[in-house]
Amino acid sequence: MLLPLYQIDAFTDRVFAGNPAAVCPLTEWLPAATMQAIAAENNLAETAFFVPQEGADYAIRWFTPTAEIDLCGHATLASAHVLFRHLNFQGEEITFHSKSGPLRVRHAADGRFTLDFPSRPPQPLATHPTGLLDALRATPLEVLASRDLVVLFNSEAEVLALHPDMAKIAALEYVGVIATAPGPEGIDFVSRFFAPRVGVPEDPVTGSAHASLIPFWAQRLGKTELRARQVSARGGELWCELRHDRALMSGYAVTYLKGEIELG
């Protein structure tokens, strides 16, 4: 059996930047173990699989090298890019059905994609999770939690200086840890995302993390439209908006690779 495979750099307008995702369009679902094995072989932060549903909708699932997860931004953007750029999708908006509900992706004339995700406001924690400070090797101003831990620092420099103990980060009872701080001129906030628990030591640009960062910073800064930068080694920028209970994030994508997977 031959399966199409695309590797897309998401949240960037040039190759070798943003966050690479593998995308495998399917006509029907493969066994979960097979999809997990493909994701492990790809060894990227995420591999997305999607299958067509009635009308113009698709069902989507995402796998890290070690686990299936409930929400992924950059691989959803990459999947929309594949449909528009390579599979001749007609229309301006795609709806993906997922474990986190319907996710809409709109394609603008300038090539930018906008993801419409559920907002996941993080809630303050009364006490630090056991082992967090040792794992971070730093002390944040605040600690909050949604699916992930959100740790707030004073400055971008402090976020850039983090060198967490990945084994201790993986031992925390959360999918990942989001470190964030106010951004420099023209950028409302910066972040980094660590998820060794699911096989991703540091993710370059993380849409699902922004589902928590957008409502957090919108409330803190008193505005609903925000500009964000994830300050990983590859880096990426997002245009963000909080719209009621939805977190919108926009970015570009480019194709790096097209090929086939050969399954016996």
C-alpha cells in the first residue's frame, strides 16, 4: 500500500523555519497502532491524518512520536495547506472534526490561514505542582493550568534563558509546559513550549498552546487582537484574536517535501 506524505513548515512563509508537520491524507482510517508507528518513523512533533466526511468536511487526528493528542495547531494548518495547495480543495474554509470539536480553517487571498480553535483559559494554581521549580530550573511569577501548565516570567530574556530538565518536565502531570512573557516592541507576548511527556522536548511553534495563551494575554492586556512570537530555535509568528469562547490564530505555511509511504 502506498500512502501520500507531505512535510509542511507551518506558521512561517519560508522553509527551514516555523514548525514542520507531516500530513497523510487517507480515504479511511488506518489502525491507530499503524498511525502511531508512522508518526514515530516521521519523528516530527506531529503527524496529522485526515479522512473525508460528508460534504466538504474532514475528520482529523494527530500523533506525536509517542502518543495521540487531543489538539494540534500547526499540523491542522499544515493539513489545510495540503488540501488547498495540493489536493485542489474548492472554497475558502475547511472544517475538521476532532477530539476537541469542530475546527475551522479559513484561507485568505494573501495565503494566510486562520485557525478557529476552542479557547482554553488557564486557571491560577494555589500551589506550584510538585517538582515544577526543579524541572524549570527557574522561578516564574505565576503558575496556571489548562491542558498544559502556563508559567509566566518577567521578560523575553528569562524565557530565552530557560534550560529545563526534560526528564523532570516529563514527570509532571500535564501534556506540556508553556513558558511565556511580555514581548518586545510590536509583539504582545512570547512563549516556548516543552512537551517531553509526549515525545516533544521543545516544540518550535505550538497552536494548541496559544489556545491557552490567547485568552490569558487578552485578559491581562485588555485587548482581543494580539501578535505573538514563539521564540524557539526555528521560531514562528502568529496573529491572534480572542472571539468570545474561540481562539483564532493565523499564519502561513510552505511545502518542504512530497512523497509516499510504502506499507507492506
